[in-house]
Amino acid sequence: DITLVPLVGEEPQGVEGVLLLAEAVTARPAIRHRLALSERLALIGKMSAQVTHEIRNPLNALGLNAELLEEEIQLLDPREGIEAKVLLSSISKEIDRLTEITEQYLSLARLPKPSLEPEDVGDVALSVARFVSVEAESRDITLTSEVEGPIPEVLADESQIRQALLNILRNSVEATGQGGKVSIKVRALRGGGEIAIADQGPGMSPALIPRIFDPFFSTKQRGTGLGLPITQQTIEEHRGRITCESQEGEGTTFLIWLPGTHQPLDLGRDLESAHG
């Protein structure tokens, strides 16, 4: 934004000069967008909590009855209860899936404010990679992790950052086909730390990328569309930023930047300094 103000002196001189004011406002639209998204997530969280409350009681009852039914089937002759066991197994799996979905809905309403402490984000990333490596190996996927040089300490809630990285890394493993590769790399960037999680999945079209952080939008057949919005909310509560780079047929990379412990608590400045 540029403003011109005339400097007017006494008559008869009139205008003696011009004051030129220039203000950089690049970050304002991004901040407004994030504030609007936060308000939207808060409203969705309240609605989700109400709906989930109504679902959980009958869901718990279904789970209990399924367990009782399983005990009854165990008493049958093994040759007579085979089909019943298969059907009951399918019911139990769907109950577990619905229970997991209700927990994700509740997390929108229950996400606590982070308890910030100085953390080594490189150590956190390596720990998450080790945890997911078992799942990756079972899918014949190579998972590599690397920390490039010393990383500045960041102010973070270790458990929340761990969960955010876990969500992204699991998504990357699920998106990658058998024999593919997934990597997680940490490096120092502009006074903070950047975590890059890359996969060799199918990638996304340019039209999809702006929507991936929208609540309830998912590229998975049975996804809830809540994992990435919650992850984004977590990162931004840490004054960080998460972005996505993807090309169809070439995989997807998520970039997470977290500010160092010495950086000021200024969201607009953080976003600009992190990504130019």
C-alpha cells in the first residue's frame, strides 16, 4: 500500500513537498485466511462434538453386544459357527472404524493449547520415523530419515508435534505403492527448523492442492478429511506453517516449518520469514 501526502507550507509557497508512505501488506491476506479458517474449524468442532456425543452411546452399546455375541459363538461347534464368526468380525471392524472417526471429530473440539518447551525437532522426527518404520516395512516400503547439521531448538509441545508428524508420515506411507520410498528430512531454515516428508505416491493435480487442508476433504476412499486440518491447526498454534508440493505421477512433499526459540511471537512476521 502506498500513500502520498502533500506537505503544505504557508502562503504563498503552497505545497513544499510530498510525504510518501509505503507499507508491505503481503502477509495480511494469509493471516485473514488463517483466522477465518480457525473460526470455521472452531464452529465445526462444536458441531462435531454434539453429533459425536449422540453417536458414541449407541456405538458403545453395539460394541458391547458384539463382544457378548462373540462369546456366545465361541460355545458353538467350530464347524457350525464359521460364517457367523466372519460376519461378526466384519461388524467389529466397522465399529472400531466408527469409533476412530468419532475420536477424530472430537479432536477438533478438544485440541488443547500447546504447552511450549524448547525441543530438538530433529530428535522428534527421527523418533517418529523409527515408530513408523515397522508399518513401512510391512508394506515393502523403504523409509529413510536424515537430519542435516545442527538444528536450532524450537518452542514446541513435543506430543502434539509428534502426532502431527505421525499423521503426515502415515499418509505418505499409505500413498506409496509397494517397493516405493518415503523420506523425512530435517534441516535448519531461517532461524528455525524445517521438516520435509516426501513420498513416491500418485501425487495430486494443481486443482486439488489448495483443498487438502479443508475440513472433510479427502483423496482417500474412506478418509474423514480431518487429519490434515487438525495437523495444520496444530502447526499454526506453534507459530509455524505447513505447505504441500505435489505433481501427478511424481509424489507429494509436505514441508513443515517451526520457528526457533529466539524468534518473536509475531504470526505475520513468522509466515513471511519462513517462506519469503
